[in-house]
Amino acid sequence: MNDTSSQSSLVRRTVDAIQAVVGLKPVVLHEPKFSGNEWIYIKQCLDSTFVSSVGEFVDRFEADLSHYTGAKHAVAVMNGTAALHVALRLAGVQSGDEVLIPTLTFVATANAVVYSGGTPHFVESNERTLGVDPYVLREYLRKNTELRGKQCVNCRTGCVIRALVPMHTFGHPVDIEGILAVARDFYLTVVEDAAESLGSTVCGRHTGTFGLMGTLSFNGNKTITTGGGGAILTNDSALARRAKHLTTTAKLLHRWDFIHDEVGYNYRMPNINAALGCAQLEQLPDLLAAKRQLFQRYQAAFAGIPQLKIFSEPAGCCSNYWLQTMLLDKSVAAQRDAILTSTNDEKIMTRPVWNLMHHLTPYRECPKMELPVAESLANRLINLPSSAHLVTEPKT
């Protein structure tokens, strides 16, 4: 079989395997499922007339998130980027600081660093977790930084490296214990980007609760949605109070006066969005079970195609399987675009991973380490249709 025939065969087998799982009808990458109390809670919100930045559902959603994740506090905000921005500010990031983030991430991670006055410093990924590789990072920091008191300083730029933001990619937990060890040794504050990993745990502990703070996203394409929304998780009561203050325009409590004691942000989650979130969170166990079942179906469908692997959770972790992810063997990496083209031609919405941050125009001049694994992964990863309803609706 020549190379062209071999490529055509792999592409066709890929399409057939996906359709064996999702059926022949057009299918999107990820869409929400509303099958609980969404209409009831939203109507209650409308009937109360409290649809904006205050109301009982905001407090309830924060309490429910805290209970579910095990974090002592949860502060609801308008989106995941806002959550990360405020978390970085509370972590002490200021103008001139560098913040270590994976280059394999969504652009919001890098943007939040810049909003905080910092500079992204891009680090390598691990092929088993898709997240920050703590062992490679440790060696890099050992060779390229120096400790001055309790600060880690980049020898090349002279800037303080203030924080480390590991991201739990596609819901799969990163090696958080390894990362925390590096952070301790190099005096880095850890802020977890758990935007994609609601429901994911490491040894029974929820992602986003290991670092000083963690952040969540409830965008329309996430495992649960508030339409648009995010949250800051922390076990530090003082930080939680400060986060609530900053995200509600830094307004002091008063019966009638408007007193703002510093520059804050209008990052409040509206009550009507929180109402949707309360209903969605009630369904999270069922959604997670469905997404795990979908992973198992994909894994079975692709079992006979050795060049393609459905990405599975790292050992000791429980992933929410937010986005089902296919990893191409290096020998067939050149066929990624052909697979993407053919699947989308068949009305199957597949997507590549994001463009690596250090390739984007705003971030090309930022400091970075050597990134061969991230470069390889970016050319070999494909996200597959991942909606929870795909395991409950009949295939057509």
C-alpha cells in the first residue's frame, strides 16, 4: 500500500470509529445538557426580580461549589479569565514579575498574567498528563534562576518569577504533587488553572484545591455551565474575603452609601447565571458518569487502530473527561490535518489543540524554555465530540 492509500485508509477508519460512537448525524464538539431544575430556578430568579449582581442563587452557588470541591471558600465571578486575573493579583503578581505557565494552554491563561502586570514565561508539558512537567521544570529552574532570599529570579531577565500556574488540560489532572514540590523549593506561589477540570480529582482531592488558589470556568462549552461564569477556590479565609471585595467593585458594605476603598473590578456573577449553575451542579455526578462512559466507547472504537490513542486519565487521578482527546502516533502526525478536514466534512466537529502560546503574536518575545514535547503534542492532538448526551441519545 502506497503512502496516499495508507493515509486515506487511516482517515476513513478514524471517521468510521467516531461515527460508531456518535452516529451519522451532525455532531458538535461539546454542548450543554439541561435536564434538571434549570427552568424552575431561572423562573424563581425572574419572579424575584433579582437577576443581576445580588440574589440568593449567587450565595447558594458559592456554597454548593465549596461543598462539592471541598474548598473552604468559593467566590463566583463572571468568567474563568476574571477568576484567574484576580487570583494572580491576590498571589502578589505585579508589574515586572514573570509567571510560569504552560505554552500548551488556552490564551486566557496568558492574558490573565498580562492583565495582572506580569509576563508569561512558557514551560514544557508532559506527554502523560498534557500539563506542566515538574521534573523538566525543576532542572530548568536550577540552571536558569537563582534564589535571592525567598525570591526566584530569572538570571537572563533579572525579573522575579512570582508564581506558577499549572493547567489541568482537557480535565486531566496534572502532576500536582510534583509541581507543589518545585514551587516550595523555588518560592513560587501556585495558582491552579482548573477551568476545564470541575469534577476531576487527584487521590480523592479536587483539582483547584492544592495551590493557594484555584480557578474554575462555567463557559457554555464546559462540563457544567452558567452561560458565562467562573469561580475562585481557596482555603484561605482572608484571601476569599479579599477576592469577594475586589470582584464586587471594592465596595464597602453600607445601607445606602457608595464607598469604594480601592480599584476593584466589576466581575460579579449575575444571580440568573448562578441559578443556572445551581441546577447544573445538581446534575454533575450524572454528567461525569456519562462522559466516562463516552470515553470508554471511544476507547473501544479505536482499539483496532494502533496509530491512534484515546487519551486516558493519569494514574491515581480521576478525570472529568471534559474533552475526549485523541493522540496520534508520531509516525502518522502528518495526517492530523487530513483527519480534521475529513471529519469536519462529515459534519463531525473535531478540533486541534490551541496554537501554542509562544507562537502567538502578543507572546512571541516572552521568556520560554525549550518546548519539544509541547511542540510535538500540538501537532498530534485532536479533540473529539464530547457532549454528555451522546451516550444517552439514540444514534442515527
